[in-house]
Amino acid sequence: MTTQHRFDNAVLECYRELYANSTGVNGEVGDFDKLVESATLNDRGEKVIPFNDYYIPEDKYNEIVDKYKKSLPKTLRYSFFVSINLGCSPNTCKENWEKRK
């Protein structure tokens, strides 16, 4: 398995676990694969994931991200952390999430 493949797999699996531990504004548990499948496209052809519609407690978020980050070589850990934090991760601010309900 190439380093890039390991990185991409860790990102995908991390998102899956983050959403599986999140709650949507509809009260249902998140499912990252379903979100990707049903995502709309923006004007650049990129999938738009409604990540702000899902909440995960910050401590649980950190626990999951750290687990996957530690599974990667040290040279990729910062890039992984940035990718997850600036990507389509569920919301960790309950106050902001509550406003979306």
C-alpha cells in the first residue's frame, strides 16, 4: 500500500467514524457514505457535504482524529490533521449546531 493510499484511506475512515458518532439536525446518526452519495455539486463540480448539520462532541472528535493521525507516519500527521479540520468534518460547536435545528 502506497503512502498516499494509506493517507487517503485514513481520511476516509476517519470521516466515516466521525459521522457515525455524530447527530444530525434531524436527530439521526450521521452516515458519511450516504452524505457523499447524496451530495449536491457546486459550480466547480465539487460535492457539497452539509457538515454543519451534524454535531459531535469535541472530546469525541479529538479522540477519533488522534487515533487515525497516530496510525500514519509522522511526516503525514500534520497534513492529515489539517485535511480533517479544514475538510467536511461534523460541527464540534453545539451552540452553532443548535442554531441550525
